[in-house]
Amino acid sequence: MDFDASTEVIVKLGQEFITMIRRIDPSWSHAYWRFESEEFRYGSNASYESHAGIKLVDTLAETAVFNTLNELGRQLWLTEPEQKRRFCVCLLVVDSNFNYELKFERQDMAKWRITKLNGASGHPAGLQVA
């Protein structure tokens, strides 16, 4: 991965995502943005925690922000020039103190799914919380 190029993209991702979450719910404590990418398909979704519980971010209501986040995610994916080393899933985890962690998965497209279907919580599946 080209770390100079990726650092700039990661900072922009964090800024865009945190700005959106703060606008949606000022009482948020943790938020999660999951991006998946393949050669000809990519997209993302997100959730956040607040005193009211875990909520999914409405991607239709936030289309402009998700378009920006997806383009940044794709730029990050492309910073790895060697295709076989590119991630298939990226997870951005942030808290309301602006601490963040970016996780990458290269094999399992199902890793860290964010959903509330079939009784899921909206929390990224399998994510270990400290």
C-alpha cells in the first residue's frame, strides 16, 4: 500500500464520517463504517451507538456523504498497486473522542457485516469491543 497516498485518504474518510455522525446524532459514542470492494463493485454502510442504542445510518438520506465515502474507500483500495494484496473489506471504527481504527480484510467479504436483519444488532459482526 502506498502509505503517503493512503494517509491522506484515511484522514479525509475520518473527517467526513465523523462530521456526518455528529450531525445525525450529537449524543453518539461509537460509529462504524464498513466498505467492501471488488474489481467492478463497491459500496458501504454504517451504524452508530448512542444512549438510544445502535442505529443504522440511512444511506438514502445521506446519499451525498456516502457517495463521498465510497469514492474515498475506492481511492484507498487503489492505493495498493498489487491487486492480490488489496483488501476486500475495510472497517472504520471511531469514538466520540475522535479516536479511530481502520481494519482491513483481504479474503472474507462477509467480515464485519453491519445489519439488523435476522436479529443482528447493527454492530459489525464479530468485532471485538474493548
